[in-house]
Amino acid sequence: MRKNIVAGNWKMNTTLNEGLELAKELDAALKGKAINCDVVIGVPATHLASIAAAIDTTKIGVAAENCADKVSGAYTGEISAAMVVSTGAKYVILGHSERRAYYGETETTLKEKTLLALANGLTPIFCIGEVLEERESGKHFDVVKAQIEGSVFNLSAEEFGKIVLAYEPVWAIGTGKTASAAQAQEIHAFIRQTVAAKYGATVADDCSILYGGSCNGANAKELFANPDVDGGLIGGAALAVDKFMPIIEAF
């Protein structure tokens, strides 16, 4: 059975002390609550070890926001999958639209990152999605399919079963625009069908597919009610517990 997941992506926000306070506040808010989804927070690399040590990681999973496509070596400033694991983090966000757009990450690079993340026991939250021009020209299905095929369809069925997909309508990130619940369901269903064509219905049915595009407390319940939307990858709303908790509670 696939899991419902609400994952926060803090991006390049919070100092270490601010991040610790935010993580502890979320930890306290979840104490004693019966929740119907897994909760994950993606935090800056500088915060990983401190936050993993400060919260109940059986209740909140900790994710790195990226990892390198190399095992180790002379790659100044890079952070390997093994380094991420050593902090206590269990997840890594890969292929986010910002990494693709600003840092030129390609399907080939992301294929290597995914393989190394899996080899080190991390759960990749693998991001896919189209920009506004691609959506308006009707290419969104082709774009999303090519992103999946180029980076994760080299995996065995067993390996693929260990990743989480996150669909990001790039045109709805930080813009206040949101795909309608019907639009979200349409593309999530297409993604699941694409996975089923490659790996079969069982693997596709077990794959968690998150929605990441201006999801908030007001629209989360409607989005998550869709049969193929298994949660959210949350940006801005994850930076405040009073905004993040209603999304978690939407399940």
C-alpha cells in the first residue's frame, strides 16, 4: 500500500538556530496527535545533523534538499549521499525544478544522484513537472514522461519501489497559482499510468505521488481527496507550523 506523505521543503531559508526552533516547534505540535500521513522536512545541509538529533525522527523524517552525483573526491562544496546518511537524514529531494533551472541539472545527472541515494539507503523524493509555456502548449504530458524515463526508468522494479515522485507544476510554485484539483488528478493519473506501463500495475499502485505547487491549508483537503494524489511537497507553508499543520491534518 502506498503511503500518504506531507513533505516540507525549506529551500534556502532559516539560519541553523531558526531551523532548530522551527523543527522543535513542529515536533511539539505533532506530539500525541494521531496523524494519517508520514511527515518529512527537507532542510538546508547545514541543519541536517542538528535537527535529526533534536526531534523525534520516528514522527518526522528528515530530508536533504540535494546530494551529489559522485561518491566522493575533489568536488569542493558538494555533499555526497553517504554524508547525508551520516547526519541521520533518511530522505533526499532530487530534481527539484529550481535545481534544474538554476543549476543545469540534467536527466543524466539526476540518474546518477538517484542511484547513489538508493545505494546509501536514502529515499529519494524525485521531482518532475513542466513550466508554464509547456503547459500552455499542451506538452506537459510529454515533458513529465521524458523526465521520468530519462532519470528513473533505468531502475529495477524493486529499486523504483523505494522512491517517491513529486509532481510540480512549475508555473504554480511561489506564484500563488495552483493547479485545480481536477488538473492535479489528471496529471497524477497519467504519471501512474506511465509507471504502470513500465513496471506493472502493482508497482504503480504502490508509488506515492505528491503534489507540489502552492498547496496550502485551504486547498490541501480537496487536492488530497483525489485518488492519485498521495500528499504534498510543500514550500512556503512549511516554514510556519501554523500553516504546515493544517496541510498535515488534511488527511
